[in-house]
Amino acid sequence: MTEPVLATHGLTKRFGAVTACEGVSLDLRPGEIHAVIGPNGAGKSTLIGQICGGIAPDNGTVSFLGRDVTGLSTAARARMGMGRTFQISALAMEDTVLQNAVLGAVGARGGAFSLFRRALADSDLRQRATAALERVGLADHAATRTAELSHGQRRQLEVAVALTLAPRAFVMDEPMAGMGSEGSKRMTAFLDELRAEAPILLVEHDMDAVFALADRLSVLVYGRVIASGTVEEIRADARVRAAYLGESA
Amino acid sequence: MKREMLINAALMAGLLVVPLWAWAVDEPFTITLATRVAILALAAVGLNIALGIGGLVSLGHAAFFGIGGYAMGILASHAQTYDPIMQWPLLVEGTKVMPVIWIVAVLAAALAALVIGALSLRTSGVYFIMITLAFGQMLYFFAISWPAYGGEDGLSIYVRNDFPLLNTLDPIQFFAICFALLALALWFSARLAASPFGLALNAARQTPQRVEAVGLSPFRLRLAAFVLSGAITGLAGALFADLNRFVSPVMFSWQTSGEIIVFIILGGVGRLYGPVAGAALFITLEHFLGEVSDYWHIFLGLLLLAVVLFARGGVIGTLAGRKVAHD
């Protein structure tokens, strides 16, 4: 079996009396989409926070590209190649679509301490940004203010910014959230191809998308992984059906 | 965008024409007013980098303004008494040469901004405002209790400092120096805003998580912005002291910090030429309303209220419309 690109080992996080994450171990291998599903309050956001940085686990470690990154900052993990998209779009709303994508390209270049060259006149940055926008189908909106984009387009831009980083792994927090069925289908097709470029850890509520895309699934309930396996295995798992899929076993 | 550029050009032209006219009709006081506008605008251009682009509401920029002022005061006072600043381990003498004074003022203000920024930028929001205020007040009381350089009474310089080839005692020539530095600072800050650094700093104000997620550190971006910002305000402080030929702890007071913020709000937050519009409006009001009543600040307060409630973009925003993202 190939080495996992990204893995967590016994991640545990408590907030006061609430255990948001308990002994979560999962991994992401090259070329796959590993989906994490779970009901609201299952600890998905806490898990992502610990993987991407920002939330320090009480126990356990995160390894990325064979290195223990538990003590690294979010920015340092991003520089190693962790490409993240946010559940609630975290974009510079006053800026144009292109400027948001260029921001990713600036990050990919490893620093923003060039004070004099015009960012948007820098062909290297611009090409990288435009290429990413083209891939998600936003090239025509490059000059639009981000605040004027539709919800679905913002989700696409989220992905485009991550693409500019040419990441080694994607961590996507509900990329389909709030999208119409058409947008959701297009995004599904897009992610399907994207996995060949870099594996995707996908936290998603849209079950159609999850079942269509995931190579493997992990089910999170009350901060614990109660089942992990292929789509078929999870569908057949009685505990999952009881806890999550809402069917009596 | 086109319209904003026209307004900016008109502002700068106005700031140039008024003193030239005053020079032609021999009204030196008006030239001094225009010089004040240029210098205070320069101070606010500095703050605007931190506040306008970076969203850092610093209520302590008087610290850098005062440091610039005292850099000038200390260097020039030693020069006029021929008393070296220190003799060991190396001899450092005072100077009356403006460019040297400016360099010292800029470096001293930048260093102070690095220290103050490194500590205050660990907080945000109201705490950031309070900590920067506290640093400003610390320096204010330090200046008051430092008898070597005049303490509470401040420090007078008999003759304005020198600039090679120019007669700085001639108001219009000193104005030209200040105006040129203001134009330079505006050019620098326009370049900065359009650079990758400016883009990232601007994004860090709107969405710090995103900036982190692309591998950049919002803290470092803000710290660099704070240092540049403090350095420019420090330069303005040195000029302000030279204009008045006098330095006093008032330059460090929180009212000074407040006034610099007021210029930006009046002119339009985040607008490149907002500080120029704001400072010009402020000085004009101070001059004309000040003649009518000693309590002219009441009117200023009303105007500020009106701007904050009805014209968020300040003078520039009202005239030029919504900020257009430039390509």
C-alpha cells in the first residue's frame, strides 16, 4: 500500500466537558477522495481545524507528506502544500475575483514582501491565477467584485484559490454547501477529475455527491469515527444506518 | 476610478496653487497654513497604510509623530549649542541638515513601530486601540518628565534647519520641500497598495483565515505595514517640528493621534488621497471657524458625525462614489 499523504493519529480535542474529537485516526492516500460525513455537531469542523492548523489537539498528531505537522502554523502547513477551502466562503469580498486568485498565487510564490511591483501586472502571478479561474469556469468573471458573485460562484472561487497553490492535498469543507443541483453536479464532476492531481479530504453534507465521489468514507458521530470503509461497506453498516442515515437497522 | 483620479489631481493642484497665490500676493501666513496641511496629510498618509489598507485602528500614531519631532529637536538643539549628543564610544554630534534629520526620524519611528507593533498586533479590535493608545501615552509622559530636552515646556529651535541649495526660512521654499515629500509618500503608498504586499495586507483585513490558508502570515503583513506606517508619520513629525521650530510633548498626546485619524475619516478611509482631503478640510475649518468661535470643535464634531452616519467614504467617497477595484 502506498504511503498516505495526510494522516491523523488519535486526535483528541475537548472543549470543557464536551469532547469534540476523540481518538480520530484517518488517512488520505494518493489519488483518492476520502469523505468524512457525520450529523451536525459531530466534530467535523474541529477535525478540519486540527488538520489545517488553528485548533491545537489535546492529544494525537497530524502528519503530512511524512512529516509531523502538529506544531506548525496554518500558514506553514499551507506552504507545505495543504490546500483548504472553507465552509463559509472566506474571500476578500471588496476585491475582484482575479485579485482573490492572485492572492493565492502570491502565497504560492512563498511571500508577499515585494512592495513595488504591481501584483496584477506580474505575468507570472496573473497567469497562475487566470489558469485556476479558467479551470473552475470563472475566467469570464475575473473583473467582477467578489461580493457580487452568486453563492455558487463563490464556492467555485474558493476552489480556484486553493488550486493556485498547486497543493499536494486538498482539505475541503463542504464545497457543495448551498449550491443548486446543477452547480453541485458540475462541482462533483470537477472534483472527480481533481483527485488525480492531488487527493481530497472531503467533508460534505451532500450525500449524492459523497456517494458518487468517495473512494472511502469515514463516519463521525460525537467526535468518534464509528465506521470507515468503501461506500458499499458504509451503506451496509448497521451502526451507520442507525446513527446517521436515519434508518432503523 | 477615472473620477477619483481627477479629484485627486484637483486636490494636489489646489494644495499647490493656494500657497503659490499667497506667495505672489505676499501672504506668508497662508503659505504656512498650506504647509501645515501638507505635513499633517503626510502624517495621515502614514497612518492610512495601517488603517486604510490593513484595518489597524492605531490610536497611538502620535508616538511616531512625536518621535520624529524629538529626533529633529534633539539633533538641532545639540547642533545649536555645539554640544555633542555623545562622546563615547563614538562621537555623535547634532545636525541642522534636514535630510540627515529625516533619516534619523524615519529610522527611530520605524524601530519604535516595530517594538510597539510586535506587542500590540497580538491583539485586535478594541484591545489593539487601547494598547496603541497606552504606548502613545507612555511616550507622552516620558517626554514631559525628561528635563534634558525641555520636559513639559518643550524645546525651541532658533533657526529652521537647512536643506542643501534651498533657503528653508523662505516659507514657499519650505512648503515646496514638504509638498514634494507628501507627493513622494503618496506615490509610494499607491505602489504599495497595488503590490503583492498591498494585496495580501488588504485581504488580511477582510479575511485573515484565507491569507493564512494560502501560506501567508497576517501578523507579519500587519507588522510590516505598521512599521512603514510609523516611519512615514515619523517623517511628518520631523517636518512639523521644523515648521514650528518647536517640539513639545503635545506632539505625543492622544489628541494628536485622534486628529490624524480624523483626517483619514473626513477624507475617506482607505482612499489614497483621503488624508490630503481630510487634512485640508480640517485646517480650513480650524482657520475659518476658529475665527468665529473658540469652540469650533463643536462644529467639527457635528461634521464628523455627519460623515460617519451619512458619508462613510468621506470627502473622496462622496465625490468619487464607491471604491472601484482597479485592474
